[in-house]
Amino acid sequence: MTKSELIAHLAAENPHLRQPDIELIVATIFEEITAALARGDRVELRGFGAFSAKQRDARTGRNPRTGAAVPVEGKAVPYFKPGKELRERVNGGQIPTARTARAPANP
């Protein structure tokens, strides 16, 4: 689902709200999550999941064309950890256990 599809869906479900108001609400939520991650904060939406920024260390990469070593600076990357309720709904009410989450062994 794209941002515009989300706005259209919310507008259809909430006919008492104007579409420009819904666009503002959605944009504000995304902006606040982005700003919090930029500050290094964690954003937790109960039942949905948590957004955080994880730090990746500097490393030496490779140029795929030449094979030459290239220094890659450390950086922060956004990370999302789904909440229990979201995992349950996505998995049809089942949370995979360690035993069922593994790939089956080759016979």
C-alpha cells in the first residue's frame, strides 16, 4: 500500500473528514516518526511495532566493477520490529516458534 492509497482508504472509511485533513494527519505522523529517528529516539506503537535507528559500523567494501577496496563510513539505518499483535495477524493467529521457524532438514 502506498501513501496515497492509505490516504484514499482512510478517506473512504472516514467520510466526515476532508481529504486534505487526512493528508495532513498522515504526513504529520510520518514526519514525527522520521524526526524522532533522526534524534536517535525510539518510536513504539503498541500492538503494531517499534521503529528505531541502528548504528552500522564503518567497513571496507568492494567496488563490484573493479574489485577495488572502498571505505564505507558508519551510518544509522532505520529498523522496524513488529509487535506481537501484528505478527499474530500476519501469521493468521500463529506466532512461529523456534522449531517451526527453522527450514526443514534435507532428507
